[in-house]
Amino acid sequence: MKIYTSYYANYRNFGDLVPVAISIWPPSGFVGKKFQLIAPTREMLLDYKRTGDEEQYKKLYWYDVLRQYNPDDLAAELNKLTGGKDCVLLCFEKTGFCHRHLFATWMNKNGYNITEL
């Protein structure tokens, strides 16, 4: 299984890739799988929107989300969720700073090869 990342507005362009929502709230009408284990918390998002502090957001995302999991376990859960098919993990941000990039960087540091489409 290959794992990619992108944003919701782009997800219909990926052919056979299984779309997987990784945000707290997928957009209405989203047709795909949901993998909210790695979504930021509501409080984390509100704090970031209020302050714009990327470093604090990174720390909170690590502490409140990623540190709870083993990368291999998350990859296995994604594999189970998608039936072993290649997938694209989706959130709202078109480009720039967001949790899908933080997640991909963390997974890549742990031996995976997740790329942005």
C-alpha cells in the first residue's frame, strides 16, 4: 500500500486511490473512509486559529496525537481500512502548514515514504 497526502478539493482527481479523511470534520458530501485517529483536537485547532503559533501547534499535535501511536500500527490500521489499496490522506489546507504534513514527516522519519500529490 502506498500512502499519499492532499486536500479535499483535489481528491476526485486521484483515480483509484482510496480517499481517507484525516480531519475532525470531513466536508459535507465527502465519500470516502475516515481515519480520525490522527486528526488534531478541536482545542488544538481553535488555539492555532486564535494565535497562529505553528510551533505550539506542532508541540500539541505531537503530544496530544502522534505520541500515542506507533507508526507501524497506524500503517497497519490504514492498510486494514483501505483493504490494502493505495490511499490519499486528506485535510482542508490546500498548501502550507497543516497536520497532514506533520503526520507525513513523522511517518517518513520512521521509515515510510508518504508524498504529497
